[in-house]
Amino acid sequence: VDLSEDATVQDILMKLEALSGVPSKHLFLAELRNVQKVRLFSGEAPIGNFEVGGLDTVKDLPEVIHVEHNVQLSVDQAL
């Protein structure tokens, strides 16, 4: 995965959903922290290697997945 600056777990999961067809609510990311594998929250940014849970296979996914950070604004913030 090629992450842009500030890309979050939610950005990665949404990209994986678009590519795999698996709903993002069934996917999760985990990484090794202090010798324990921990599940990452949607607003976190992975800081190292991570694993994807919830996919049966990755064989149909591209070798490199580019993930951009998506900023969601309310109508008031956008105006």
C-alpha cells in the first residue's frame, strides 16, 4: 500500500472496499505495537507494517494500492 501523508485506516478500508467489494465494516487493520498485535481505529494512521483482516484473498487486488487521505467537510465548513 502506498499511503499519502495523513492517510488514515478509514481511507485504506474505503479503498479496499472499492477494490474488493467487501464492505469496509467487515475489514480491519492491525499492526504490531509493543510485541502485541493491535487493531487500529478508523482515525489512526498506520506507522509501520500492518495486516488486513476480513478479506478471504488478496489475489485479485493490485500489487500496489495508492491511498489518498479523504477529507469530509460539512456544508458549513465547505462554504
